[in-house]
Amino acid sequence: MRLKKFIISSLSAIMIATSLSGCGMISKEKEKEEPVSDLVNVTLLTDAEGGAGEALISSARAGLEEAESGLGIDGRFIKCSSKDDIKSNIEVLVKGGKTALIIGAGPRFESIISVYAQKYPNQDFALIDATVDGDMPKNLTTITFDDERSGFIAGFIAGKMTAKNKVGYISGTSGSSENAYRQGFEKGLKKANDKNPEIISRNVNIYESYEDAKNAFVDVEYYGADILFAPTEDDSKAAIDSINSNYSKIIAVNKDQYHYSKDKVVASITKSYSKAVYDLCAMVYDGGDSFKGGKNTQYGVDEKAIALAPSTENTVPPDVLSSLSKALKEEYSGSN
């Protein structure tokens, strides 16, 4: 199908620029007077630095850039530092009428985009790493990740490597993602260790107070946990920065953190947003005929969306990795 034409007027560009208090448009700069374009426009919203993990932001942007070069779409990338920033940008983008798809990358966008999808039924929206409960609007599609399997991997490694039979679980996420991580962690821990290790849990809000988050990790360590799983939105960095490496080790998320702190990180479970962003762009490339509105799609190992970082071989014994592989096949046989 011939691509729809989108005209980005100077008025729209000015509206968008002036609305971004705390946000930055990081993609290619727009001219004051822009010509008629045959390119499909997709806007990617992510957290600003200091919010969600830098690895996931970089991964999302890489997917958008790949879609720009591979599909020929016109991509816009906006970082938002607060809920008000997210709301104001969506309002401007929708009222401008030139964006075929608005993507919110990360759990923080779940509650806001689900509301705006209902408010503006003629605008297509997407969520990455989040979904909505109940009936999903037909103009919203979501992509989630196999966080349960990530949690299982972490729980299994923690169960095999704890010397004190006490492990830490500190989450910064909420909703379905948090439930999946926790469920998988408990399954993996039980599969690996029949001594019923104690789980010392805390929940932190990286967005509101990084220092409080660091204190929570210190607290968990104080109460005896020697292996900590930290599925927090800052790529587990608050945990890594806080713990005493002579006492505890971290299982990190989102990116390979081994090189960030070789003495503290025992394993890293990586997650990639790039394929999700690219696939969403492809849905609207042909005029929206492939848009999977009202549906959630889960990405996992087969999509190379989650993985155990190769550096883990430096810190986790071969017999643990071998038994982990066997346990995963037993637990998730037939799934991706």
C-alpha cells in the first residue's frame, strides 16, 4: 500500500518544542519549514536519564533508528522526566495529527497511555514492557517480555549460590511485570534449593528517591541476604552501588553489569527493546493494516529479547549453568 502522507507544519514543530519542559527531542532536528513528506511518522517516548534504565532507553532508540533506515519511517524520540511531561507531549502530538503511532517504552507509561488511548480512539498507541488489565482499546497494542523466565533464571542462580540460605528480592516495578518476576524467582529458587531459602523483600521507587532505594539494598544485606536479585528500572545500579562486595552479590537486569562492577555482579539478565520498537514501526509502515490493536504480544528467548549475559560464565560455576539449562527446559518446555 502506498504510504500515507504526513505534513509536519512549522506550527506543530513549535508546539512540540515549547511543550517539552523536562523533555528533549533527541532525534534529527526539524527545519522550521518542512516539506510534504511521504514518511510515516512514529514518536517514541522514553524516560529521561535518571529514570528508567539507560540500557533500555538506548535499546529502544536503536530500534527506532533501525526502522528509520530499514523501513524509511520518520522517527521522533522524546525523553520525558515526569508524568506531566508525558501527558503534555501526548496532547500536542495527538492534536497535531501527524503522528501515526505513539509508543511508550517502559512500565511508567502504562497508566497514562491506557487512558489516552481511550480518550483519542483515532490515534494509535503502543506500550512496550507493559500491558493493561481488562479489555484493551482497539487503538492500543502492547508488547511485554517473559519476565517470569527472567525471574526463574535469577531465582535458580540465587538458590544455587547462596551460602547463608537467605536471598534478597528488591523490586522497583509494579503491575504484571513485578508479579511475573516474583513468581519466576520463587519457582527458580525452589527448583534449585530444597532447603527453602528465606526471601528478604523490599520494594523501592527509583523515580522518587534514588537514596531511599540504596538504603533498601543496604537493609536487605544487613538482614543476611548474600545473593540479591534487583529487577529495578535503573539497571540495578542502586543495588550495585550500595552493597558490600565482601558480603553480598547482585543479579542485575536490563544490561550486562559485570564490567560496571566485577566484584559485585554475579549475573546479568539482559532485556532488549529494539526489536519491539522496530516491529511496532513496521505495523504502521503500510498504512496501519498490520496494526495489532487490542492485543498483547510477549517476547522472550526466541526473539532474543531476554538472555543471560555471556559474562555470567566468569562468575557462575559451569555446573550451575548446566543445571539451569536443564531446569529451564523442564519448567518451560514448549514455550519460547
